[in-house]
Amino acid sequence: ALRITALLAFPMGVGLFVLGTPIIRLIFPELDASVAGPLLSTLGIASIFVCIMLLCNAILQANGRTALPIWFIAIGSAIKLGVNFVLVQMPSVGIKGAPVGTLVCFGIVSVLELAAIKRVTPHPPKYLRVFGKAAVASVLMGAAAWASYGLLSGHFGNTLSVAGAILVGCVVYVILVVALRVVSKDDLSLMPKGEKIAKLLRIR
């Protein structure tokens, strides 16, 4: 479950990070993308930790540790308030401090919950094996999407450039997932129509 979450969450977060400003220009053309874009980019990375945290909550609850997620979220919330209080009132940071507080909050909660899972589950996962390949594939995908947008934006409008960059990123990511063997056939069986996807991609 952690590996499937990483497979989906990592490219989503990295994609929002590298294309935050162009996506804001596409969806909200009336906004100042130079301000809103970096905020979306920061929240893109935060979204990865949100996905991990939600799954970790379920894992801890399934192992009878229902109170731990509540304590960890309380700790993360307190830290978020502190980070926001310090950063937002700084003139050089301002509103940009709010998503940073969100990122720090969910990042800390995720790390605490992953550490707890390592201690309380009978057969704890090896996190490097779970997250390593998906992280590498996502970073390379992000680089391809960022470079593609840079090339396309010099010849086409923002809409086509964003669409092209997303398409290139998706193709690169699928190729890397297969080449690096990020997931197995058993992993895909947890997903809807996973067996058909495994057969299509020739994943064993």
C-alpha cells in the first residue's frame, strides 16, 4: 500500500512543484502567477506528505494504535502555527510562509508516523525499498516536464505548453516505472484493473 501510494503521490507532488506557476496561469489567469505559483509549488510537495500521512493513519489504526495519529497531528499542528507565526509576519516572506508551515507540519507528521509503524508493526517495511525507486522516477519525470515546458513555451502559448509538459512527464514516468521495476504485478493487483495494467505494461 505504501509503494502504491508513493507511485501515485510522488509524481503528482513533483509535477505541481515544477509546473506550479504555469498551472496557476492556466487555471486562474486573473491571479498574479508570480505570487500564487510558488505557493502551489510548495503545496505540491506538501501534498506528498498528506497522502503518506493518511495511509499511515490507517496502518496505525489497523494495528490498534488509534491514539498515535491524533497525537502526531496535534504536534504537527502546533509546529505549523509556530512556523506560520514566525514566517508570515516577516516582510520578506509574507504569505509565502503559510504553505511552508503546511509543508513542515505534514512532513513532520509523516516522519513520526513512519517511525511509529517501524516500531509497532510485526513486519515493518523497508522504506528505502518502498520509496526509493518511485522518488528517483518522479524527480526525473519532473525534470523532463520542466524542460519540456521551457522548450514549448518559447513557441506555443501557456495552455499548449502545460499540456505538452504534462504529457511528456506522464510518458517519461510510465517508462521509468517499467524500466526501474518500481511496482510488481502483486502491487498492481491492489488497484482497480491492476491485472490488465500489469499485462499491458508487461510487469511481472
